[in-house]
Amino acid sequence: MTATTATTDAVQITAPRPRGGIVQSVNDSLVVAKRNLIRMTRIPEMIIFGMIQPVMFVVLFSYVFGGSMEIGASTAPSVYREFLMAGIFAQTVTFATAGAGAGIADDMHKGLIDRFRSLPMARGAVLTGRTLADLVQTALTVVVLTIVALLVGWRIHEGLPKALGAFALLLLLGYAFSWIGALIGLSVQTPEAATSGGLIWLFPVTFISNAFVDSSKMAGWLQPIAEWNPFSATVQACRLLFGNPGVSPSDAWPMEHPVMASILWSVLIIAVFRTLAVRKYRSATA
């Protein structure tokens, strides 16, 4: 009896105090993010292939289309390269959506998320940790892409502080789109389906925009779609902050206030798709 009481007292003394909901959610999310980052380092080809694709886009678009695109009144390849880079940056951060969806679908397929649910974790920590890890990988890809862009002739003309603001908008957009990928990953049965589902809708989003061509030269019915595209707002904001050519005047509110529009679109996407993804996470693994 005495030994049992002493053991119980010892357990009560060493047991950690319960944490608040926000504190637990942040801590659990960081633990899951660390787990995913360690996993990424053990699969280096995943990081390498993720970096090769945007570099190929830069080289191909710059040298294949560089002399045939008219930006403003110029068809100089150097002008198009500076116009192009904001679009390539934005495309790169959004294409990480497919990787986020495939990773979550893979964890679902292996039953790992079911094991996470059996632990005393915050409900959204698994998804938040995954999206944070993907954000770190995206940031590394953007660093490599920036170096390549500088090598092909892209330059910043508005100073470093504004450029850092542009990169922050890009990462915010990438983080927002990763929640769309999380929802897709939870909604399909296999990682392959998540990869396909994560890419198929991104092509019209990125190409019906001002990323690769001046939206004012599109067909009349396409222009409003391109100008109100969340992707276009971030591209326009980055061109403005980088001081690159191609910031064409437009009556559309997102094009007149691209920085504010970019932030509002990204926050809205996070709010909507994080809610949907966490709800789907509960039902999909129940």
C-alpha cells in the first residue's frame, strides 16, 4: 500500500502540467514539421527534382520565348526575362501544392496519420506541420531560383527591403496553396492521384494570368479572369516591388492594389482551405 502510494505521488509530481490549446497546437505543429523536414533530408532526390523543374522553366521561357514576346514597346529578350521572373517565382511556390498533397496522401495510405490521431495531439497539428515543412522546402527552392535568375539577367530595381517583401508575398501564397494541396491529399486514395489532382487545376490558374504574357493582350473575356486571379495579384505585386517591367495599368481592383490584394487573397485561401482540410482530416481518418 505504501509503495503504491509513493509511486502514485511520484507520477503526480513528475507529470507535466497541461498546456493551453494554442501552446499545444504550436508545439505539436513544430514537432510534426521537424519530422517532415528530417524525412525530406533522407530523400534528397525529392528536393533536387523540386529545384530542377523551376530552373528548367527559367531557361526555357527565357531563351525560347525571350525574343518573341513584346513587353511594353520592347521585344528585347532581357526585358522579357525581367518580366518573366515574377511569374516563375509564383509558379514555383504554387506548384509545391502537388508535393504537399502527395505527402499527406502517402501518410494516409501508410496509416501514419491514423497513428498520429491516436496521440494526444492538437487536431490540426499534423496538417499544419506538413504545410510548414513544405514552406521551408519552397523557400530553399526560391533561393536557388533567385541565383539562377540573376545569372540569366534578372535584376531588382527597387531595393532590398521591397524585394524581401515580394519574397514574403510569394511564400505566403505558396503556404496558402499548400492548404489546397492538403485538402486534395486527404480526399484521394493514393499519392499518385494526389499528384495529378494537385497539378491539373494549377495549369489554368498559372497560365490564365499575367505570369507569362501581358493580360491586357488576352481575349476580352479572359482579361477579367486573369486580373481577378489570386495568382495574378501576387505576380503583379512582385513586379511592382522588384521594379520589373510589365506592370500594366488596369481598372481591376487587384491590379490597382496588387500588394493588398495578394495578402487578402492568400489569407482568405488559408482561412477557407485550412478549415476544410482540418474537417476532412477528422472524417477521413475516423
